[in-house]
Amino acid sequence: MIIKKSFIPICCIYLLVGCVQTKTIENLQIAEGIGYDSADKKKYELTLDVAIFSTGKDKKVTNTTLSDVNFTGYGAARSAQNESPKPVTVGKVLVAVYGEELAKKGVIKILDGLKRHPSIGRMVDFCVIEGNAKELLEGTYAFEETPSRYLKNLLEHHKTGNLPSTNYHEFMYNYSSKGQDPFMVLVKKQNDKIKLSGLALFKEDKYIDAIRGDKLFLFKMLYEHIDYGTYEASFPEEDTYIALETIKSKVDYQIKKGMTSPEIEITVKAKAFINEVISDIKLQNAADERKLEKMIEAHLKESSLQMIKDFQEKGIDPLGFGDRVRSQTRGWKADKWRELYPDASVDVKIKFDIIEKGITE
């Protein structure tokens, strides 16, 4: 009986395998990146970064691009494939790049095509390029990687540092949420390099503002726990400049009167190594160390509150205050929260510990 019961499923497996159309990698063009730019008459220009796998001994991977213009991303992709001698598959897409002009007009119509495509993974990274997506994907870069692989590796590297967690899934979740605005990584092409230049902030689906430089660390510190990060604190009035490295921090939110007169208290506990200090403070005793800690705490608090105030004035909520209030408040309503958010009271408490000062004389 055991043999008879197993015989039918095994036969079915062989039949199914026989029905699948298999293609070797040499017979496919694999798109690793997708770029979107604005075009005339409400059309989009789509660019596919296609990997070309060498059949020689070196197994080198090069790339080419295919592009076309149409009213939908799907239509442009089909038209672009008219230039390809082999079928193009998008099952290995690493990044989707949006031109700055398109991102300012809104990206949700384009995202509809990606959302419906069963082969697009939810861990694809989204980026806004300062300039043109096609130009970035057509570039030749110093690190001898295809543009999409270079960009993907760049983003993965910085996510272990100051860049907050972000990808296709998280962007769509934040966009769909009534209590948070989404964001994407902001990059730019700089000669033969791709450079991380900040975080593109969206109001609904439109790119309206950016976070740059050390503010990336501040944003991540308030947004999520940090296992590693770097920050440079400057105190020109005291001629003191401090480079912090290997920062580990945790953030906690406490909400009061969430749907009447919101009071949001953010507590950050951070530990760091001091990598470099340019100052008259010599860090030779506990008093000097505590003085430096208090300076850093005050600096981080002031900078964080200023950034939050800017968000409130622009009517954007990338830190997800609305979602955090909703999780701690009964009777939360999106429309009411949007009225309350610009005037919500926010306080930031920083507890900063220097756990290593480096080698000193």
C-alpha cells in the first residue's frame, strides 16, 4: 500500500517538471535594476540594467541597458525588449531607481506595476537619484561592478551604519499607513562613483524634502535601535570637535494625551567609543569625561528637536509619530491626528555614555 500511495504523487511531480519551460542563464537577459524617469505627455521612460554573463573561463559579469518610453512601466518594458536578442527576466531585480523629477510628481502610479508583478521581491531597494535614473544605470563605475550591484552593495553597507532600514516592503507599508510618511534612500552619480547623499522624504507619494549628512544618524537614532553608527559633534564656540564611532543606542517612546493634546517623550540611551577629540578637554579624569558626555547629550537633543520641528512645520511624519501614538492610544483617528500633529509637544531625553576613549598618553 505504501508503494501505491506514493506512486501517484511521484508521477505528478515528474509530469509537472516536464511541463515547466526551463531556460539556461545563457539564454536569458537578467534585469538587475529598473530606472524610472519622467517623459513628455504623461509618459514614463523606463531603463532596465541587464546583466550579461560571460561563458568564458573568467565568468565575468558585464551589463547593458534597454530603455523605452510609454504610458506604463510595463508597456515601456515590453517596448524596450524589442532591442534584446534574448528574453528579459525581472526575477532578480536588486534596485529600483526613481529620477528626481518623477519622484517630486509622485511615484505611486509607477509602483502599482511593481506591486502587481509576482517576480519582484519585496526586499528590492528603492532610491531617488539626484538627476536622471537612466544616466545612473548607463554609467561605468570604478569598482568594476554592474551599476545595480554597486548600488545594492552600497546601500547594504550603509544600512549597517547610519542609514535606516528601508526597502520596497517598508516603503509600501509606510505609504499605506495613516500614521507615517515614507522615505527612500537619496543617491547621486559623481563621475565614476555612486554616492549616498541622504534620505528622500515623501509626503504621501511625493518627494518633498531630504535629510543629509550627520542628520542621517540623528534620524536613525530616533527611528530605531542602532547597533553601529558614526557621528561628528561640533562645538565651534568651545573650539571642540568630537568624532564618535561604534555607537549602540536604544530608543523608547512614551505618549500622553494622544488624541487631545499629544505629549511625546522620546528617550535615547546610547553608548559610544570616542574616535577623535580636537579640544582642550583632555579626558584625563571622570569630570572631563562627564563634561563631554553632557555636551554631546545637549547637542544631540537640540539637533533632534530642531529636525522634528522641521518635520512638523512641513506636515510630514517620517518618524512615524502617528503610528506610535496609535499603538498607545485608544480611539486614534487619522484625520484628527493630522490636525494635532503640527502642534504636538515633543521632548527628547538623551543618556550618553562614553565606554572607550581610545589610547591616550
